[in-house]
Amino acid sequence: MTVLAVVALGLLGGGIYPPAAERIAAASAADDRDAILQAARQVGLNLMSMDHKTIEKDTERVLSGSTGTFKDQYAAQTKTFIEEITKNQASSQAQVLSAGVTDYDDDSAEVIVAVSAVVTSPSVPNGTPRNMRFLIEMSKIDGKWLASKFGVIQ
């Protein structure tokens, strides 16, 4: 009788463990996708939310959320970008409309982010709408998702 109970418990344990492992793996994958989406959405928002009064902080936010090629390219253009925004006294308020992960693995992801912004300046006080779609490649560096490549989708 004791042997039968041990065998029954072993069978039950074998029947319970794989579904539990699948649920844990699915939850972990969902957490990864959420973290990827949150980071990519923030990159898109940071790229389109600028103000001539806070432009140094604004560009630093973009740089702090980036790595690799994208960070190098953005950093190389930052001085010119700051000068243009400041000279034109431009400001941009943005919102992320949608974002979706198109592909990912443990340490990289590809995300499409749609952003809408209104750009204002003294010459355009009522603002000009700008709608952009970005393809952002994300890399996981030290547990944090950062933008490593960036492109505009036409």
C-alpha cells in the first residue's frame, strides 16, 4: 500500500510539475515583453519630448536609455541638436500611441513605437503635429533594456 501511495504521488507530481513550469515560463516571457515595451515606449517618448528650456536634460534622458550604435550616433549629433532647438525656442509634447514587440530573445528585441507630438515655437505658437513610427532595436545590458539601433518607418 505504501509503495502504491509513493507511485501515485510520483505520478501526480509528474503531472503537476510540467504545467507549473510552463506557467512560470509564460509569466517570465510576459514580464520580459512588458519590460521591453516599457523601455521602448520611454525611448520613443524621450525622443519626441523636448523643450528648449530643458534640452540638456532631455537629451541626457535619451542617452541614458540607449547603448551601442544608437547612443554613439545620438551623442555625436547632440550639440547641433541642442543648438537648433535653443535657437528656434522649440518645444515638443509627445504621447505614445502604440507599441509592439515584433521579435525578441533573451538579450535583444525589435519594437515598433508610434508617437504623436505637437511641436511649438514662437513662429508656430499653435503647434505643428508630428506623427512618427520608430523601429527600435533593444539590447539587454546588465538587466536593463536599452535602445541599441533606431530607425524611422516611412
